[in-house]
Amino acid sequence: MHTVVREPLRVVFMGTPEFAVPSLRALVQYAAPARLWSSGLDIVGVLTRPDKPAGRGRQLAASPVKRYAEEQGIHVYQPGSLRTPEAQALLRSLAPDVIVVAAYGQILPKAVLDLPTHSCLNVHASLLPRWRGAGPVAAAILAGDAETGVTIMQMEEGLDTGPIVAQRALPIAADDTTGTLVAKLATLGADLLIDTLPRWVAGGVSPRPQDEARATMTRPLRKEDGRLDWSRPAAELERQVRAYSPWPGAFTLWNGQIVKIARAHVAGVPTDGRLPGTCWLASDTHGGQQLVCANGEGALALEVLQLEGRRPMPTAEALRGHPALATATFGS
């Protein structure tokens, strides 16, 4: 059983991208005494990754977590590696009762994991042990999973291997992209954190070990992952378009130019032996026409395109400016 905490619960939060902001926001909103914890929460510091160059000007940009924390007047620290004596001394000086982590972007070393009295809790965007690692949301869409969810996990030295404290599932909608699903899971994770944290600190939750036999891994997405292989089945490419939105974006080549496919669906039309990557105009269910591209199995209807140097636009608009799209061969 955990020891009873009577003083305000000292919380250190670690996170970086937009996914982490709702969890931090929820802690701030429930920090007052008797809201989440009888004596309240004291968010003694926020750790986030160092500012990174962004945009065309490559100006240093603060992470979403840093921006929110500074708005709330919370001390922000950006130590870089947590393996340095300086970073570990900083965390010791903050004397956290619990460390809450959400997409921080770095594996915590044992010296950090051992610091808080009530462990380090991680808000992870999958139903562990499925989809451990850095790209769980895109991985779930790519695999055609019917559902995903969030896991609150007691952290240990392995990558997302720690015991499960709480989980909550969420269906994956047919039109979900990584962008829309991350936003849903961020909210779900924040809600689950608020439900779980007081029970965890009070000793009312027994973590259960993950089933290693069911574990699957992900890796961070790379820009090249967005390239569409038209020899693959249309259903697979449709999932890629959704999984790679907003980044890195699904794309193909047309006469040496990059064409991004921003939205698409599997077209219920025969390919009539057309080679993969071959485009044509086919009738849609509303009596109009749609731009369709043959795949190795089935065909993909292209709804929104982005030609190189242009903004994303509905395919009908793209065809007006570039009628040759109607007979394009994609992939080279």
C-alpha cells in the first residue's frame, strides 16, 4: 500500500506535443484542494523537450506543453537528456510525489523512475501491450484496428513495458485520421488520468503486468513513409492516407512532381485491367464523376489533392486547373 499523502501532492509533469496538453490542463483545473486530492496538487514543474526550429524561417518554436505551462505561470524546464547529473539533480530538488508523463519524447532512466514516492505514470495513446512506442495512433489506423484507446501505465525502464494501471477504449471512426484520433485520445487520456490519479496515490489501484505475448511495436514515422505504392490494395492505401494525416502526408509522383493525397476512399468500381497508378474518371454514387486510381487490388477515389506548391483542393477543382489529371499515371 502507498503511504498517505497529507500535504499538497507534489506533481512534476513531462510532455511535449499537443497530445500532452489536455492532461496538463486537467491537472491544473483540478489542482485546488478537495477537487482531486484533499490537500490539492502542487504542480512544481513542467519538463518539455528543447525548442526546435520550425516553419520556413526555421525560428526556434516552443512546444505546445511549454506554451500552455508558461500561460499558467508554471515553471518550465528543458534539460535535454535526463541522463545527465544536472537533470537528475533538478528533479531531486523538485521532490515530486508523482511524475506524470505524456508523450515526453524520451525514455526515463532508472535514476528518474526511482525518484517519486508514487512512481512515474505514463499516459499512452494505445491499448497496451498493443502498439508500444512512438507512433501508436498511426499504427492502429494502418493496421485497420476497430478500436484503440489510452493506457495509464506505471513506468519502468523498458519502452512502454510497465504494468497497466488503467485503460479506456475508443472506437476508430471510418474517417478518423491520425490528427483527429490524437485529439480524441488526448481528451480521453486526460479524463482517465483524473479518474485514476487519486485512487493510485491512495493505494486503491493494483497494476497488472502486460501480456508480453500480445505486445506489438511501432516506430516513429518518416517522411518517406508517406509515398503510396499503387501496387498495394486500395483498402491499405486508404488507411495510409488517413494514418499519414497530418504528417508526413500521403503522396505520389506525377511527371516528377509531388502530389499529396489529402483525402480518399475505396472506390467500388472495377479497374477493367488498368495498371496500378492509372487514373480515370468514373461515375460516383451521386451521379457525378470522381477521379479514380487503379491499385493492385481495387481502386482509390481521390477526394482532396494538393499539387506541388499549391494548397489542398477538392479533386473537381484540381481537375479544372489540371485536366490532364483525368488520365494521369501516378508513381513516377
